[in-house]
Amino acid sequence: YDSADAELLSVNYTTISEEEDYSSCLTIRNTSTVTLGPLVKNPKPGKPLLKGPRRIQFGRLLTDKFKTGRNFEVSFNITPYSKKATLASILRFTKSSNNKGSKFDNMPGFFFQPNSTTVLAVMGRNGNHHGTVPSSKDLPLNSTSTITMRVDGDQLTLSINGSFA
């Protein structure tokens, strides 16, 4: 996927329940497919993965040492600068080195829909590796919005600036 023309700030990933060990879901990437090394060497649970603003870059790896759980929340601030003609990647948590089409590609993933800044949240699950939840409207250009996705049991919620998307 092409990268979104946007800037990320304050990427947070919080495990909600520590009942089970999901250490096998560590993010594993084939370093030959990623030209840029990880920005975060040793992520700390409950601490932001990204503190300062960063322009989105194709193939940029935030970290390759990551633990997850069945229930979690991901939030980030994003400032979109333009719309792209194709699906544009914002942020993906993945265990795969593939761009798309594999079981662990989007755990979760966030994209802008083509020709818009409508957020498309993607969460892989049994039977559907690319289950999607689109937001209902475009994010404003050159303005910062907060995106939050929460998975709790069988429920997935997507909110923008505190309102359900």
C-alpha cells in the first residue's frame, strides 16, 4: 500500500487484559523488506510508541519487539495533508513481512480510503483476515484528529475525537 500523506503523533497501544500470554504474537518482520530500522528499540508497556510527530514513510518500522493481547486499545493523533488516489497506509501492526494477503497482516491496520481521508480500520480475525470498519466521514486536512480503536472480547469500536466513527 502507498503511504498516507500525513503526520502521526502519540501512538499508544495498551493491552486491556493480561489474562493470557500472547507472546507468540510478537511483531516479526523480514529486515530485508524494511530499509529503515526500528524507531523504537525497546517499547515499554503502557508508554507511547511514538512521542514526537513523524511524517508517515513507506516501510518505516516503529518496532520489531512488541507484545499484544486479546483485548487492546490503539490510539494516535494524525494530521492528514492531502488525499491519495489509492488506499493509503497510515499504521499497521503486523506479524507478517507481506504487504497484504496474509493471516497476520493487520492486527490492526489503519488506512485512508482512496481519494479521501476516511479512516478504514482493519482487524484480522479467524475466517476474515481483513475485517474492516470504515469511519463515516473524512478527517479535515491540515488539522489533527485523534483516532482510537478498542477491541474488547468480540466488540470492536472505532472513534474519532471521542465520538464513535
